[in-house]
Amino acid sequence: MAKGTCMSKALAVGIGVLTVSSVSGLVLMAVMYKLQIDNFPPVSPPTPTKPGIPTGIPPTLRLPDYLIPESYKVFIQPYLYAAINNNYTNQSFVFTGNSTVRVKSMAISETIYLHVHDLNVTTVEVTKLDSNEKLSVKGYTIFQNETNFLKIELKQLSGNGTYYDIFTKFEGELLDNLAGFYVSWYTKKIKAEEEEEEDQERFLATSLLQPTDARKVFPCFDEPALKAVFDITIIHRPGTIALSNEIGGAHKVEIDGEEWIVTAFEETPIMSTYLLAFTVSDFTYKSKPSSTNINIHARKDAIDAGHADYAIEVTEKILKHYEEIFDFKYPLKKIDQIALPDISGGAMENWGFISYQESGLLYDKENASTFDQERVATMIAHELAHQWFGNLVTMRWWNDLWLNEGFATYMSYIGVENAGWDLRDLIVLREIQTAFQVDSLNSSHPLSLQENYIQTSAEIIDLFDDITYRKGAAVLRMLATFITEDAFMKGIKTYLNKFQYKNTVYKDLWSCLQEETKENVEAFMSTWIEQVGYPVITIITQTGETSQEQFLLKQTGGHDIPWQVDIRYIKATDSGVKNDLLRVKGPVRRPHFELKDKDEWLLANVNCTGFFRVNYDEENWNKLRMQLERNHHVIPLINRGQLIDDAFNVARGHRLNITIALSLTKYLINDTEYIPWESALKNLDHLILMFDRSEVYGPIMKYLRKQITPLYNHFENSTINGTIPEKHTDQYNQVNAISVACSNGLPECIKNAKNLFKDYRNGTNDIHPNLRRAIYCSAIASGDEYDWEFAWKQYQRATVTAEKDKLRYALSCTKEIWLLNRYLQYTLDPSKIRKMDLVSTINYIAKNVAGQPLAWDFVRGHWSYITQEYGAGVISLGSLLDAVTKRFSTDVELEELKQFQREQEEDDQGLAARALEQVIERTEANIKWVKENKQIVKEWFMGEL
Ligand SMILES: [Zn+2]
């Protein structure tokens, strides 16, 4: 880790002051610094009684297994005020506390290991429970390396299940690094004298402990399988409320002549440390009492404006739905959900107390699009699913993180149905096609890794990726189809019931599902879970010859172990879906794949329920294309998209001529459905990225303009009238129509966007919230400096995150280099762009062809600052690298990347190492592909003009 490990306490305090004050002005900094020095002089780490600080890393970074924690009693006292005003002139970002953990000792030993990180531990006491005898502590040491071990040395600890209480006192800092117990802030409009509004900074303390940051709040056994019950008490300033996983009761106390509030929470169920959560804020809430009390907490302004109402409504529906389909009542008495100004990763499923970024929980009917509304529903559905998958039943170790995230992702599509959202088909676009991309690289990883491969926090954080979430969801969907959804849901009920409050490995899941089916679950699934990648199935319809091979964009070997592939297929003349289980690599002859009739076609992987791509002989591809052109409704909707996605990618993997893929997009002139359009646009986007700096781009633009015109016209009336179509996917496609038409120069589109934006500048914003992102972007792309400045002012003024996000995106669309460069600089100033928005903002800028080289230079130039200031946990360095290198397709760019990698290795940083390997591999694949295909692509598009 870059941060904190070698820092002295004094330095850490100094940095804490600086970072926080940078958001709130220099005056505050002076005040705070004085307070820190006066009241909380920097304390040196305790001197170990044995000389020297251990630096050697033990062979395993896991805690030894002879101590089993059973319960914790934790007191935490943050000194933060919610507001700095005349009554309180000093702000403080210190917290103190103590913790007593009761452990059962299973072996005789002389040492206790727990986790602690960035905390100053001032007292350690160990008491033997049965005799109430205080043991003499020979010394304790905090390891200054990635183990984060707190080692306590004693004379002797008995085994045989003897109980001990380990008591620690500690002090920590509330930093603004979005990890552990951290400080966040927002601006509140206060009615000052003479009715003038005035902005006031408000502060809150909140936490994000996944995966390994509970140890930053109190010394603990910070591994998911070391579950315990937690008795939490928070001591906080008057005027704030404290929240945690359980129900709390508050009373006033006086400490050293000062008034404080003590909020004591009921004991939690047995749970993992990473699911704990604490918040102290001046937020208010809205409630709905029912069998489980649902409370939504947020800024008072947002609650008063009704922005929490939608979250309450959907939470109730989704919770009820899950309780029914899992046949398991939500186990806590209440569910608090809070909208935070800053959180990394969108949301966190803390048991009984879920935290979200504001746009994930708050919905403003007036200003938000239906997509924003859908985002609230899907995020709630994801986090609520975790209350069972992850919280009630938890993976034993992080190597099986997919059991948490794959399930939550898959279930969220089912959960939202009860809240009126039919998104099931979209799982293919959003999760599966994205997982296909990442998993087609040699640098991908198997869904489940060996337990001992994952040890450091950085390795754990790396696992929160598209494979874990999206491939996880994809293989669960595949398994549900293979054994039937009915059997799948039955097995799930058994699984939850059998392993409640426990930890599992994925084989525990197979054994529960196996009870419900005749299919061999383990034999089928092990090929998808344990090995990296996925296959492309090649079917030659003249002979029925079928084979499988690992699909890689850059075909360098690949492994030879076959997958068990459940191929569901249809033919032109047959009715109904049939299936065939392919277990071997092949080629093998499958008579039912042989086509005798010249008009007959074969379509495999119906509805893309399998996690594999399909390639055919050219003749079958052509027959499928002709069917699409003749009557596309014959081909299932999902497959109209998947055929395009497979063809483009199989072509990128050098297995098909790119012109066949391109030809499949021609029929779209007659299709208005979202899934096929979106699949095509995503793939054409890649083509655009590869060629938008070359002469091929002109013909591509002209072709896209031609293809999109009917779709634009299809929605034109509603676009001009400021209305939206009824069907949700049509609403998405309306946005596609505008974005593609405007960005490819359709004059009526640009004119319309400019007019609407002009009205907005003149004070009337009639643009439907659904269309704002696309219209703002088009207007700013074709506008001038004054349009940009107007949008920037609107961004700064907006209080609703959903609106802010649309403007933040639109600002990246300008073609002016100097504006883009200045915008990049803004991303490092948290008073302009919040830390959690850094990656997406740079991503937007990099997507703009004018912004791409600027973004890469910017990230490279500020890399050490970004990694230090925003380091692991705050932002995903991997997605940042991914974003700024998407266009890379030249030897010069590859050399720049390799140079960057060498610099990283020299610095021994190891941050985002896998992501760096992935983008290098992608760049190499791009270079090869562009060399081979540039001329062919150019000629094809020229031929279509
Ligand atoms: Zn999740």
C-alpha cells in the first residue's frame, strides 16, 4: 500500500489536516491545526519491549487459526462537529475508542495476532475469563508491512477452549480518503439574516470497511470467516445522530464538562467485520414502519424535497420479493439506507445499514431521468440481495468473492421485477457482453482462485472486477438455465437455510443445487469456475462438425481443457429450442447441426444463456444475415444483438472476416429495438476508437448517419416535443438515436440540440431529463467557450446529483483542447470534482477523441500523486488505466505503456499491475488487428456509401 504504512503519526496527522482543509478553506486549516496540536498532540507509536520493528513478511498473511473471536464490545468517539459556527470554533478529525474482544483459545501459545492499520494503539490488556486474571503483556508490536498484524506477546495462553478478553485503547484520524472511518462533507444552504442564503460546509463521519478496513477503526480479527457478534457504542457531538448496523438508543452525558450523546446499539447477529458500518451526521430520515422498519437517511434538503420517497417504495417491494423467493425472512429488525456525499464504489451492503452515493438512493421526480430512477431500483436490488448473499451466508475467503457479487448482480435483475422493472434481457448487454470482453484476454483470471493466491489487501481489491461481478452473474444464469430456474431457486433456499450465519466455498452451493437435479452440477460448473476464459464454439453446418477452443483476442495458446457446454439451438424450419451438451474439445460430428436444405439456418446459444461465443461457416452467417434482412422478428431479440456481438468479436479474434460482422449491421435500418442497436453501437464504437484518428473515419460517419436516420426519425416527434416513448428500452434507444445522429453530423439533430440548449441558457430548460445527457453533450460539442462556462456554472449550482452527473458528462464533450485540459486539472480539486467522480470524469474526457491524448498524459503525469492521494480503495486505478488507453492501437502507444510499466516496477508499486498487463495485451491485439483490417474496413464502408 502506498499510504500510511511507513508514515509517522505526526506526519499522518499533518496530512489529515491538509487534505481535509483543502475542501474547506485555509481558515479552517489553521483552526484545525491549532486544535490538533493543543488537544491531541501527535503521539508516537508504542515502543515495543523487544527491540526492533519486524519487517519480514510471514509466509502467510492470514491470521493463525487457534484464536476464535466470539464477541466484541466497541466504543468509538469521533470528535467531529457537523458544522463549524460561532458556538464551536474548532473542528477535529480525531477519533478515540476502545474495544474488548472475547476469544476462545484452541491451542497453547505465547502470542495473539489481530489486525490493526493506521491506528495508534495506546493500551493492550488481556484477561483470562474464568479466573478474571489479568495476564502480563510482555509487549506488543504493530507490523509495519502489509500484514497489518498487531502482535501481543504473553507468557502463556492456554488452549482447550479457554476464554480471554483482549482489551485495546486506540486513536485514529478521520481522513478524507473514503476508506475505513472517514470524513465527508456537503454544502448546506442556510437562511442567514435578511433572508439571504448562505452556503455552509457540513461534515459527517462515515465508514467503508470492505474488504480490509475494519482494522482501521478498531483492532480486530479482520477476515470474513472470523464472524462474531458486535456490541457497538458511539459517543458523538450534540446535534448529530449516530447510526450503525443495529437499532440504537441515545442519551446525553457530560464528559470533562462537555456535553456528548451516547448512542448504544443492540448486539448484532453473528457477522463478518467488513460488514460493520458507522455514521455520525446531521442527516434526517424518512421511515416506513412495517415488519422490517425501512429508513432512508440523507441531507435534510433532500428528505424535505421527497427525494427519498422512491427508495422507500422500492425497498419495501424488493425486500418482500426476496423474502418470498428465498423463503427466508430478512433477519434484522430494521434496514437503514443512507445517501452519502462521498463513497467509493457506488454502494456498500453493510448489514442492516446500507450506504449509497446519492445518485444510487435519491430520486428527484422533477429532474431525474427514468434511467436515474432505474439506477436507484437496481442498486437497491443489488445491495438488498447481499443481505442474504454475503451477509447471512458469506464466502470463506475473498478468493470466492464471486459468490457474493455474482449472486447480488444476478439477483438484482430478478429483484427489480417486483418494483415494476422488466430488465431481465438487459443482463446480456450489461453484464455478459462486458464479461466476454475482459475474459477474452490472457491476463484474465478464473472466477475462483486458490485460497492462498489471494493474501494482500491489494490482491483482494483487484478482485472487485468485471469477472467477479459480471461473469459471476453470467455463469449463475447459465446454471439456472441448465438445471431449470425452478431447481435453481429450490437449491438456493436450501443453501441459505443450511449455511445461515456461516461461511461457504462454492462447492457448498453445488451440493445444495445437486439435490434438485439429475444433471451433474459439479462436473458442469467446475469447468466454468476453475479455469480462466470461455470458449468459442465453431459449428460447420455443411458437416455438423463442432468444436470448442478458448476464445482469446490475441490467440497465443490458450488452454486445452474443454468446458461443458450446454448448447441451446434453433433452426429455421424446426419449432422450439433443443439442447446438446458438448463435453469434448472436438471437432466432433453432430448430425443435428448439419443443414441439408439450402434455405435452412442454424442459431446456437439461444438468448445467450451460455457463457460462450459461437462461430459458424460463412454460409450460415450469410443465411442468418439474410433472415435478418428479410424478417428480423424470426430471430429472438437477444440473439439479434448477440449475433452482432459474436461476429465482431470473433472477427477481432481473427476467426472471421470483419466484413461479415459489418454486414450484419445493415439490417438495423429496419430494426428499432434497443438490444440489437446497443450491441452494434458498442462494437462500432470499438471500430471508431480504432479509426477515428484516421481517414477511415469519414466513411464510417457517413454510414452511421445513413443507418441512424430512420431511428432518429422514428423518435423525432417526441424528441422535439420533449416527450419520451413508453417502453423503457425504447427510451434507451431514443437516446442512442440522438447521440449517434448528432455525433455523426446529422444536421437536424445538431440544430435541435442547439436550439434546446439555447432555451436552457435563456432560462427555460424544456429538455426531458432522459435526453439531457445527450442534448447537453451535443450542444457543448458543437458550441463555444460560453456554452461550456454556462454548463460549468450549472454544474456547480446543481444540488441534485443526477443533474450534476449529466452536466459533468456533457462538459467532456467539447472539442476545445484548452477547455479539456483545464477540465482535467479540475478533477484533482475535490472542491470542483468530488474524489469519487475522478475516474468517471477522466474516462469521459478520454472517450472524446480530442481528449484522449490529454487524458493519458494527465494520468501518467500525475500518477504518483493520484495513487498517493486517491490510492487503492478510493478509486479503481485499473478502470482509470483502462479508460485512458482504450484507443491505443499504435506501436508508439504500446511503447509508452511498456515504459510506464517499467517505471512502476522500478518504483516497486505493484498498483493496478493486472490492469496494466490487461491494457498492454489489449493494445497489442489492437495493433495487430488494425494492421490487418484497416484497408478492408475502409473499403467496406466506402462500398456502402
Ligand atoms: Zn455487491
